[in-house]
Amino acid sequence: MVGIEKMCRVAPGTLELGEGNQLAIQPSPHEKYDNVECVVRELRKSEFAADMKLGFVGNEMHPREEQK
């Protein structure tokens, strides 16, 4: 996971592997969208992607855009 964090230029600890192939992604509120997109893209390429349970943590911290 550290390799993906470095390659995609996200803060250390953004990815956390839990029990049963559960992977939590908790980007900083100031993280660039392109960097988070890179993380997801690289995770989907990994050899255990089919068995991985992926979830975002802390979405409620990010402001929602007003819909017009």
C-alpha cells in the first residue's frame, strides 16, 4: 500500500488494510482529486482487487457542491 501512496502522491496512512481484505481510503480533506483517482485506479489493477472490499472513510468531512 505504501508504494501506491508514494506513486499517487497521497499522504502516508491514506490507505489502511483491515481484516478480511477490507481496505479503507481516508484522504486528507485537502487531497487533490487526481491523486485519489490515481489510488483507486492502481488498486483496481492489483492482484487482489477481485477479493477486496473498498470503502471511503470520512466523506462527510468534505463540503458538498450545491446542485443547480
